[in-house]
Amino acid sequence: MAKASTTTSSRTNKAATKRASRETRGAPRSSTGAAAYTLSAAREAELLREAESLGESTVFFPGKLARRVIWSSRIQLAAERDAADLVRTPFPEDEPALTREEIRALRDKIELLRITQSRWQAVQQRQERAIAMFKGPAAEAALHRRALLRFFDLRYKKSPEGQKRLMAIRAGSGDADLVQDVSDLLVLCSEHAEALRKAPRGEADAAARLRELSPELARMLADKTFSPEAQRARKLRDAAYTLVVHAERRLRAAAEYWYAGTDKMKDYAPFPVSRGAASSGDEEDEAEGEAAAENGAPGGDASEVDATDGGAPGEGEDEG
């Protein structure tokens, strides 16, 4: 029993040491603890207006939300620690002086990034579900399309005009074309309803089934398309990230004035991102992200750059 007690005590001490180490480096106790901070509705609305005012001058979010939040939080905590110096930074006349309110506001902007990323992911997941749901009905519609085209090939064997209509149906490819093909075929089926009823290879049943599938396919196609809602959600997420980036740049510039060449600059290092890495917009596992951020020294090596310095703007369509 004494051995078990000693083991438990050792584990407890190690956990306490790890927590203390995290706090010493400025990291939140855990991802869950960091997420406990919330914005008021009024403050969120204010920041969203600021984000929207950026227009098209936004930076694409490079993903890795868990690590990015921890990294940005360290910068914000360091700036609060050093605020007495930073607010006296002699910025150029065309740039406003740094204030304690601006330093504290970075925390709100970090939280806005969390919120907008969550909303973007919710929209993205709905699209992914719609894409998956579309596949089954689309495959069935393609089979019926093939059967009916075979029927009409024979029907229009001596009709140049009819053959042109069939060529138009066959011309396209892709999901949107399939939905349109179903609609065009149903027009032909209505024009030749009597002949379809007499056809011996189930063409009438194929036409009936396409009539059922047509509105369903049209609705699913709309659901899985990159909608205006999805575009707005992603744009707001990128704008929220841009607010964080702009705030960090100001703090980093002030810190460089005061602490260039000292160990304190490590606390203001830019987030390390591989050059040319495309953004997926996907949040990595929180625990993995936190561990990676804690184990990596700020600053990175020569192969890493600030996420704002030219990461590729492509977001995989998942996206995003």
C-alpha cells in the first residue's frame, strides 16, 4: 500500500510541476481553461464590425487553432507584463500610440478567432454531410439516365433534332450537369410518355424514379455547394485572424524597440509556419496542439516564417 501511495504522490507532483512550468512560460493551464474566457455580445459585435471593415485586405488563416491561440496568448501576457515600457514606444506620427487597452484587447481578438473558426467549421461540416448524402441518389440517377438515353437513342435514330437534344444532355459532366440532365430527360419522358409505358426494359420505372429524385438532387446540390453563408463564415474567420495578426505586429514592433537582442524577444516571436503551407482551416486536436506548442521554442528555425509573410492563400475545398 505504501508503494502505491508513493507512486500516486509522484504522479501528482509531476502534474503540478508541468502545470507550473506552463504557467511560467505564459501558456494557459489547458485548452479547456483557455476556452473559458468569453466575449460579451456587445464586444463581439464591436469586433465583428472591425473585422468586416477590413474588406478584402485579410490574411488567410493557416489553421492549427489550438497552437495559434496558445502562442498568441503568450504574446498578450508578455505585453501585459511589459506594458509600462510598451505604451511609451515612440511610434511614427502617422501611427497611434500603443495603449494598455489595446494590449488587453488582443485577448478579445483571440477569442473572436475561436468563435469565428467554430462557426466556419460548423458550416463546413454541414457541407461535408451534404456531399456525402448526395453520392447515393446521384449514383442511382446516373443509372436511370443511362437507361433512358439508350431508349431515346433508338427513338431519335432518324431525328437530327432529337439527336441534338441527346448530345446536349451528354455534353456536360459533374454534379450540376447531372441535376440538369435529369430535368432535361424528364421533359423528353413527358413528350414520349406513351412510348415509355410500352418499353420493355423498365424505362417507365426509371422515369418515375427520376421524377422522385429530381427535387431531392436539386436541394442536395444547393446544400453541398459553397454557399454565401459558407463564404461569409470563412471570410469572417480570416478577418478575425487578421485582427490578431495586426495586434501582434504592433506589440512585436514595440517589443523590438525596447528588448531587441534580449531574451524577452522570445516571448514576442512570430508563430512558426512552414513557408508555402496551404491553409486547411481545420482545428487540430487540442491536446496535441497544446503539447506541440509547449515543446517548441518560440522563434522556430530558418525554414519557418511568420504566418503573415506570404503563406499560400489557397484553402483546400474541403474548403478552406
